[in-house]
Amino acid sequence: MSLSKWGVVAAVSLLSMTSVAHAEDELKYGSDITVNTAKIIAAAALKACTDHNWPMAIAVTDTHGALVYYEKMDDTELGSAQAAQEKAAAAALYKRPTRAFFDVTAKAGPFMLTMPGVLAAPGAWPVVKDGKIIGALAASGGTGDQDDICAKAGLAAM
């Protein structure tokens, strides 16, 4: 398949990810995450990062993608600070883990195609309470799988 055909495939795939916006089983937004809850899940994520000796940045956003809580471990690469915030915002705004975007763009060949406000990298997940999205949590600083492990550890604290 040519490069331009991969671009079309990726674009259609990304657009279809957002076209299910009114599906019956889609999670709805709830009240925004509190600072206290954000600190609890961030602490659990940071513990997992520390246990594995993976320097990471952790960001928690509200349902609108606005930063609620942030923490960066010593020796975390500086770009990960911004990446964590961007990934968390994307997970909240698009109601899905950022790995979903990564998986689609990985099939697009040698270039990256994305949507506004999306950093197509694993490690961010919507935070769900009582069946509703209240924000999002992201980890950044390791591989995509390492970022996911730390973020999921934070979610497990809910």
C-alpha cells in the first residue's frame, strides 16, 4: 500500500474512533475529579513507577482536559512533563486510552497522523467513578508499556 493510501486508512480509522459519540454504551461525563482523588491516584501511579525504578511524570486532568494535579519524579526527562499533561487531556476529551490512537497511527506507515489535542502515545486513561468519566490520568517517561503500567496502577487506587 502506498504512503498516501496509508494516510487515508489512518484518517478514516481515527475519524471512526470519534464517530461513535452517541452510542448507547459510551461512558458519559460525571462531576470533575477532586484534587484529593487526583492526589490518591497519582500517588499510586508514582509508587508503581518507583517500584520499577522508572522516572516518570504523572498528570491528572478534569473532564475538560485541564490540569488538576501533577508530579514529576527526579531525573524524569523534561519532555515527559508536557507529554503527561497532553496525554491525560486527550484521554479525557476523547473518552479513551491514548493507546487507541497509538495503535491506529502505528498502522499508518512511516508517518504520524493525529487529531487536534491528541498525543498518540500509550500511558493515559480516563478516570471512571460510578460509571462516569471524571477526568484522566497519564504517566510519561518510559516506554509506552511502562507508562501504561504506572497509569493503570493509579487507576487501581480508585
